[in-house]
Amino acid sequence: SMFGGEKATVKLSVDNDCIGVIVDRFGRDIFVYKGKRHSIRCIG
């Protein structure tokens, strides 16, 4: 693994424009849901 430590499930709520950053950081093995206006929720 690129990062040390234990794996953890995280939930993020971010602006739609941040999806590229989220994919770069966590990879494509995440679930993305529509959040509130102009936002997405990511679980991975």
C-alpha cells in the first residue's frame, strides 16, 4: 500500500468540482452519490 496504517471507511461531502482530487487520492474504488446542491458524497 502507498500509505501506512489501518484501512478505514470514510464519508466525504465535497463540491462537485473536487471529484478529480477525490479519485486521484482514493482511486476509482469508491461510491459516489449525489449530495446536496452542487455537492457529492463519496464513501470508500
